[in-house]
Amino acid sequence: MAIEVRAATVFNDVKTMVGPKRPDANVCWCLSYRIPSKENMALRGQDRGELVQGLCRQDPPPGVLAYEGDEVVGWAAVHPRADTGFARNRKIPHVDDIEVWSVWCIRVRPGHRGKGISHRLLAGAVEFAREHGAPAIEGYPVDNKGKKVDLTMAYVGTRKLFERAGFTKAADTDSVLNGFPRILMRLELH
């Protein structure tokens, strides 16, 4: 069945992809890079989901979702870098001053991995950014040189995934995840 990527406007589908199993949990919702760190740390339990519900109503919404038929199977967070934690991140450099967008989380549901969904999500995130006028888009994947990345840390993507989508390495970073250096990959959109 074909994979379709759409803007993340359906809160329950975003919840399926990045919401915690327990509504009172203080984890994920893909907020750690999306909102300022102090706000992220202060948001507790159901307030986290309520914030994301509000983000789903904004233009642009907080990312894109992949669907196989009517079933949500993937998520990618994508937004203007200036409105994310990457705007102030000391470990991820700024290449220049253009209004670049960032894609920082790519997640495929268990049971659907190995079908190329992450590639479709990244392509969908690129198209989403392009449609919203982004001049360029960046990602911050690990440069794992083909070695296995722990699934809990694989959300940032790999250099190979980004290269296959047409991104090129623009800079090294001071960030390390799962023992692998993260690099800044960029794709010009104009």
C-alpha cells in the first residue's frame, strides 16, 4: 500500500506517534527541541499534550505524519529553526543567517519499519518546508558510518538517510548521540 505524507493537523494521530502511553507522563510529545528548555521542563503531564493539541491547530502545524491507508505509521517534526531549540543550541552551529527550517525527529511505528517510511517522511518534511516558503532545510543526524544505532536514539536519522534525500553535509557539530557524532546536513530549496 502507498505511503502518504500529510501535515500533522490530526492531534490523535500525533498522539499515537509521540504521546506517552500514560497521559500523566512527563516525556516526549516531541517537545524537547520545539519549545524553550525551561518551558519543556516545567510542562507536566497532560499539559504537554494540550500544548501539542494547540500546535496542531497552528499554521504551520508541528510536522508531518505518514499514513498507510487510514493508519498513521510515521512522524517527522519540522519547523522554522528560529522557533525551535536549535536557534539557541550551542552544540549545533548556524551555517548562515537565512531563515532555514529544521527537521529533527523521524519516527516510524513498530511493525512498520523496513518499508522505506523514514525516506517518505523526510521527503514529506522537505516538501512541507518548501510549501511554507523555506529557503533551505537542515537535519542533524548521526554519522554512524553504517553501524547500528540504538532505536531509542535513531529518531535523529542517519547521514545516509539524509544523503539519499539530497542533503549534503554543511558542518560538523559538537553534539554526540549514542556514541556517534551528529552532523549538520542541509538541502537548499530555492
